[in-house]
Amino acid sequence: MSHSKLYSKEDWTRAIDLESEATDVPSHAWRNPFRRDYARLLHCPAFRRLQGKMQLFAGLESDFFRNRLTHSLEVAQISKSIALKLNQESLNQKGYSIDTDLVEFAGLAHDLGHAPFGHSGEYALNERMRKFGGFEGNAQTLRILCRLEKKLDSLPRQLEADHRPIWFKKGRDNSIGLNLCYRTLAAIIKYDKQVEPSKKPKSPDKGYYAEESPIVSQIRSTLLGKKSKRQLRTVECQIMDLADDIAYSTYDIEDAFKAGFLEPLDLFFPEINVLRTVAERTGAELGKSVSVKDVNRVLERVLRDYVFPYTAKELKIRSYKKFRNLVATTYRLSKNLSKSGFARGKFTSGLVNRFMSAISVDIDDEYPLLSNIKMRDEIREEVVVLKHLTYVSLIESNRMKAVSYRSVHIINTIFDALMNKDRQSLIKGEELLPIDFSEKFRQATIVAVGNTEEERNADLRRKQARIVCDFIAGMTDRYAIEFYGRLTSESFHTIFRDY
């Protein structure tokens, strides 16, 4: 176990201790608890499924571009590099040291809860779940790790007569997921608040679901003490969050260049409506006023040397020949950056190094685990501008609207079928689920709680909707399309596919 002052024995608390897990795997002294958790993540199905979930471009069209798995690997690598940098530059001399297994875990796990089809899928599931507690990727990540993954059957370990796990106890979900250390779970809790479902369509509220609120409360009281009012946002979580923004703001742009979706000059001279939106969102995230001119200055600072390396003196040209040479040079630089793998690699590695070099740490002596990881203001502004520019220019572009429309339609169709919205069907929705989800759906019928029949029916519907949501959220893009095809297509190839 780590001897760093950043960690204490409470950090290794689990829902049940390792000796009570009733597994045949011995507890090795040479493997600390965080390394054990790292291994559990790497071997779980939810982690493998990330290879089938899109990051920017659908993996069905090309296997070259990043997916959620390769993005998570890059976030983990950047996270570990940041931790190593901080350890060497300042922390080790003060008796502190960030555990690199734990910070890598946070990077690898941060996107586990993403629905199929990226943000379109998240929006569609949130709309369907608005009456039942909402859906949000970060909340789903925590739910996967502490509920859905099948390391142990239940707490305490109980089985029905036919050896099927008991999913609910006293009306609550009885699962404990991977049974990870509380400090490990805390590393992926980016938003220490409960998701509040909205009655109006909007972007998902960020946080954790009401179902996981007792777990988060237990984590908080164990790590911070029962009387602490501090927000739970650990150093590992903060590093992961910055690493995610760094990866998103650089590597997604690289993929967009490679795909021909954007040219470097598109970023250097964005359309005015794009600039306004980026300025507004950047200002909201940074908590200050950001103008279109501010965004332009940031983009010039980041991109100038790669696209438009001219001084004001050089721009004062009077001959057509010099003007033509200037335009030609700019055009060639832009084309080279988008077409050359060497140029793209130099561009992204330079940005990542620039951003990482601006990160430092302020130790919190009272709560070392909540020590502040910070980035210099001007560099933080660059990361946030590039992040929002990428999102607005790509994810929200007209070229992606047909993909988004189709994605929402597929998820809505599957959700309605599994929730048995068509009451005339001879097939109940739960009968379309795999056996473990179907069994959980059946047990929810038995354990619905409430003082009146109306309250029990509402609780039952909420539990059933969450089970259906969990199933759909765990789908890869390809599996969602195939499952949709099995429900709607006349092709015999889809009709006779099993789970």
C-alpha cells in the first residue's frame, strides 16, 4: 500500500472486505488495492465494450479513428504523465505521491457510462428516462462500477433456490458491482451532486442517480468524515478531468483533419455563429466574460505557427506577387497539417505538452485528497476554447444531424419495445431482454415499494425503466443497430441472431 500522505487506511474500504468476497483468488501482498481495482476494470465487459462506441466518427465506417476505448487509453496515459510530473516536481519532496495506478484507473474508467452513438444516444436516453430519474454518462459510469458489473452476486451473498442472484433487498438494488475501494470510486465522481430530472428537454444534468446516493454518502463519510461539508473531488479525479479535456481538445481535432471533416483554416477563421457559441460556452465554463475577440486571440495563439506564421509588418504588402505568395504559403501549411501524419502528430503532441506543462498542485493540509490541481489561466482558456470549438464545429454540425436523428430513432424504438409501450403485442418487453436483465426485471415486480398501489406501480415502473436503460446504455453502436434490426427488419439474418 502507498505510504504517501495523500492516502490513509480508510481509502481502501470496500462495500465488503476482500476476505469476505468468497472468491478463490488469493490476496497477494505484492499487489496493492488500487492495482487490484485496476485489474478488475481491465477485465470487465463494460471496459471492452468501449471499443464499439464512437468517439467522434462511427467505428462502423473506419477502424482508423479513435473510439471510446482508444480515447480512454489516451486519457489514462495523459493522467499518469501529469501525476508523474507533479510527483517529481513538488509532491515527493513533501512526502506526498499520487498513486499512478489509481490515476490511470480514473482515466480508463471515465467514459464507461457513455451510451451508444455518443452524445445523441445520451440525449435520447435522458429524454426517455426524464420521468424515472434521468440518464447521464458520468452517473452511469458510477452505476456500472458499483452496481452493474458482476464481480459478486449480492451483499450479503445470497442466492435463490435455483442459484440465481437476488438483485433486490428491501426494495433496493442489492448489487455491489466490482466491489472497488471507496477511494477508487471517488476518483470518477466528477460532480458531487444528485441528478435532478427535468420536466423540459435539455442537456442531462451531471452528477449521480438517486439510486447511488446512499453509496456516495458512504464514500463521503468514509473519506472525509461524517461532519465534512466539502465537495468530494479528489486529486485523481481532477487530474482525469483535465486529461480528458486535453485529449478531447487535441486528438478529436486531429481525427477531424484526417477525415477531411475540417481544415486547419476552418479553425483559424471559424464562422461568426460558431465563434459566438464557443465564446458563450467558454465563458460559462470559466466563470467569466469571454468575447468573440477573446476566442479569436486564443485560436491565433494556438494555431498561428502551424497555419498563418506572419507578423503585422509582413502583412503590409502592396504587390500582388507578395500577396499571392502569402496566400499560397498559408494554403500549403493548412493542407500539410491536415494531410500529413507527421504534421498532425507534431501538432497534437506539441499541444499536449504545452497543456500538461501548465499544470500544478496546491496541497490542502486538512484534506490532502482534495488538494487543488490547477492549470494556468491562459492555458486553461486555450483548452476550453478548443474543446468547445471541436464540439460545435463537429458534433453539432449539419453534417452530423442525419446521424444524430437516426441514433435517437434507434434508441427510442428499442426503449419503447422493451418497456412494452405497445400494449397490444403478444410479447412482453422483458421477454426480449437477455436472461440476467430479464430476471432482474421480474424481481423488480416483486419488490416494488410504496404505501399505496399507485406508489408501488410508480416505483415498479421506475425500477423497470432503469433496468431497460442500463441494458441499452451498455450496448455498442453495432449491437444497438443489430438489436434494432432484429425488432424491425424483415431480414432473416437479423431475426435469428441470438444475444
